[in-house]
Amino acid sequence: MNWSVTPKSLLLNALPVAAAVLVWWAATTYILVQPRIYPTPQGVFTELVRIFKNEGPIGEPYTHAAATLWRLTIAWGGGFVAATLLGVLAGRKKWVFDFFSYPVWIAMAVPSVVWVYIFLVVFGIEEMVPILALMILLAAPVFLGTAEGVRSTPKELLEMCDSYKIGTRQRLFHFYLPYIAPYMVANARVSFAYGIRIVLIAEVIGLPNGVGILVGYWSDSLYMAPIVAWGLLLMATGMIVDYCIFAPLQRRIRREAEPRPASKRQPSGNSRLKRA
Amino acid sequence: MLEMTKDTAAAGETKVSLKNLQLSFPDQSGGVKQIYQGLDLEIEKGSFTVLLGPSGCGKSTLLNIMDGLLQPNSADEILIDGEDLRDRPDLSRQMAYVFQGPRLLKWKTLAENAEFGLRGLGVQPRDRWPELMERYFAAVGLSEYMHHYPSQVSGGMQQRAAIVRAWVNEPQILLMDEPFSHLDEITAAEMRRILVDLWRAEEVHRTVVFVTHDISEAAQLATDIVMLTPAPSSICFRRKVDLPWPRHIESDEVMDLEKELRKAFAERAGVRF
Ligand SMILES: Nc1ncnc2c1ncn2[C@@H]1O[C@H](COP(=O)(O)OP(=O)(O)OP(=O)(O)O)[C@@H](O)[C@H]1O
Ligand SMILES: [Mg+2]
């Protein structure tokens, strides 16, 4: 199957978006005429321009955006690395898995909002709060995915590593991580998208800055256009990260795993015949 | 082609010696399955020893014990060059294993797979690695494909790369577990030829322990044939083979040897092929 980007696929991607904008415009112009609550596309566009000009009511939008992105990156990066390493360990040693299995289920089952409140009580209004809440939430599924991936490594390959006396470092970086790379990219993709959503919730509840605060502010003022504008921006960020980092990574891994035409000549005719 | 006299192993010296090996596994019905009840086995240095036995008799398990991957329930000795493997686990670094399947890492090229093994067994000095790899990839006719991924080459080529992964370490003992059994007969015959050429090309022959359940393969390769009974297995027949290579399957000597082995199997192990 060919998954590359062509003019035709771009057009197909853009079509429903264009249709949605049209419906949106028609609805807010003719039916739901109440621009504060139901912002028009033009209204949202104006807000986007204001954001890009770094104009806003409570501090510079750029500073807020930077705070949010920083939190997201730290929490996601830290959670991902820690969960992956622990996951590898848990996939190898049953007692590590058993040790973490309840905490992981609790981390996954308790809603992020509750975590934010718990940490607020423990730490007060601190930078740590949303970061920790995010880390826990993002780390849990990554941990499970990694442990599962490591546990599914074939016995034959493990025996090969044992026989060739492959050391710990070598095993981690050249065996386990490449083996679970497809799981990891999928994990990273999903958890990053998830993280964008959760970081805002954490900010609305527990922090003095960040995009979540702006959204809270506009929501209190019952003015929706900037909220939609920020929503679009976050979506765009998610898409850009996905498109520029995760998608190429996943493509590369898939290419490595699948047979592909050799760059040099194919096995010579006689070995072909032998296989037949 | 090398002189025939070189092909006879330097007689006498023992490379591997197993004494009174005991091993059992739990079976599905809750009982135990005895694999060895006091098995003794000696392997001569520089020999091409073929372990011949029916499926399930414990041939792979024997190689795993020699490689230190598995501990028997008990054994009087597991000696490599006169030292016990259980006291000196590092002795298994002189061994390299070729498995029934290639067992290559699919995200590494054939050369990188070979390097993986070199790094693991810690072959020194490192600057020899490129030269070693080039030499042995050339020896099995894979020079052109060194930088291909396993998925880009045929099954036979993958198995050749697995042989290179073992051979580049220049191990003192090569453990080979039915390395050609899943290849078609024509490819397998070519691989046997390559293997024997590799083995004979060296001044001092490496010790090869080659497992198979294929009588004809044993007759084509071995300097020593060791025949195992079904589990609990013991050695029921053993002989030296002093035939020159290449051995043609249709030649009278090889056919006679096969006949003899078949007969020994039927009489002593109660297995008919
Ligand atoms: N880890 C294990 N647990 C339980 N039983 C085992 C284990 N490993 C091997 N066995 C049993 O030990 C016996 C010998 O196994 P082994 O793989 O050594 O046989 P083999 O001679 O190599 O057979 P084949 O020719 O089919 O490869 C078999 O009956 C197998 O079921
Ligand atoms: Mg076997």
C-alpha cells in the first residue's frame, strides 16, 4: 500500500475541513447569531491574529504557550523515558511487573482531574503538580505497552543473545528497544496527543500560567472565539509534531521491518530456482 | 583443495568431556521426563563430530548444556579443555552457536548481525572485526550482501549469515543444531559444501559439534559419528569416519556408511529410518 502524500491525498484531506468551515460559517451567520457564544470563523481568525501578534488580556500569549509546551515536553519526555525503562525491566522480571501492576492500574483508572487535586493538596500550587499528574497518566500506558512488548520477544532470539553473551547495555539498545520500537512509537504518538488535552485541564485547575489559564479566563468571560482559536492552535501543534516526528519515525520502523527491494541486485537466478 | 592428510583430526586430545549427565524435565501430565540418565560423551579436539539421534532425544539440549545455557540436574563433569564449565562459565565464550533457524535480528544488516555476536563474545582486538567479517562473508559467498537486511535475502543466505556470525568469532568450538534442516535439499547440499570448505581451510581445525537427525547428512560431513537413542538417551553407537571430502552422496563409500548407520540405528536404538 502506498501511504505517501500526493496532491490528490492532500485534496481529500482538506475537503472535509473546508466543508466543516463552510457549515460553521453558515450556522453562525444565519442560525446561531450570537458571536460571543457561537463565534464565527472570521471572529476566530481575528483572535488567531491577536495571538500571533502576542496580544492578550492577562500577559503575553507566547509566554503562556511556552509554559504549556514546556510542561508538556518535560512531563511527556520524563514519563516516557522512565516508563520505557521500567517497562523493559518489568517485561524481563516478573517481580518488577507484579510490583507495579496495581500502581499502574490505579494510575490509569483515576481521572487526571483527581490526580491534579491530590497533588494540589500535597504540593500546593506548584509547577510540579500538572507535570506529575501528566507523567503518571502518560507513563502508565507506556509502561504496560513496553512490558508487553518485551514479554513478547521470541524465546529463540533471547537464547541467541544468551549464547552470544550479549551484555545489558547491548541488549537494551540493540535488542529490546529496536524490537519494541513499533510499540514505542505508537505509545509516544497516542500519549502525546493525550497529553495535550490533559495539560490544559491541569492548568485550569492548578496553575498561575499556561494556555489553560487563558482558556479559563475567556470561559469565565463567556467569550468563546479565543478559546476556539487556542483549540485550533493546540490541534495544529499536535498535528505538526505527529506529522514531522512520529509519522516519519513509524514509517522508518515499518520499512525496516518489512521486506523491501534490495538496493543491489536480487539473489542470483540459481538460488531463486532452488527456493522454487 | 587441501591435502587429504590434513583432514584427519589431530587424534587424541579431548576438547569436551561430559560424565554422568542427569537431566529431567517436568512433563505435561505432572510427571517427569528423563532426558539423560548418566550420559557420557567425549569430543575430540579438531573433530567434526556429528550427533545423530531421533527427534526429541535431547540433542539440542546437549548443545545448550555445553554452551552453558542450561544446567543439568547433575553431572560428574562438564569439562572444556579439562576445566569444568560450572566453575569457569567464561569458557563458553570460546563457543559459537548456529541454531536451527537463522535467528538474525531483522533490524540489523547481515554485517551488523555478525558484529552483534563479535561484540557479545568480546572478540579482541576490535580493529580485526572488519577484516574478519570481510573474510568470512567472502568465504560463504555473501560479500555482496553484507549490507542487506535479512528480509532482503533468501533463507539460505540468512542461514549462511548465521554461520558467519558464529565463525567470525573464530571460536574453538562450533555448536551447530540442525542448521540446514529447514532448507531445501539443493541449498542444504551447497551449504554443507561451504561448511566443510570453511572448516578444512584452516590450519588447525576447529572442533565442530553438529547435530542432525539426517543420516545422509551425517555421512557426508562427519569425522566422528555419535549415535543417541531416544530419551532417556545414551550413546548406542560411535565410530570414526575416514573418508575424503567432498563426499558424493552416490559414492559407494558414503552409501555403505549410510547403510551401516541405518542398520546400527535399527539394531541398537530401535529406530528405523
Ligand atoms: N525447557 C524445557 N522444558 C520441558 N521440556 C523440555 C525443555 N526443553 C526440552 N524439553 C524436552 O526435552 C526433550 C529433548 O529436547 P531437545 O530439544 O533437546 O530434542 P532434540 O533431540 O533436539 O529434538 P529435535 O530433533 O526435534 O530438535 C524433548 O522431549 C523436549 O520436549
Ligand atoms: Mg533440536
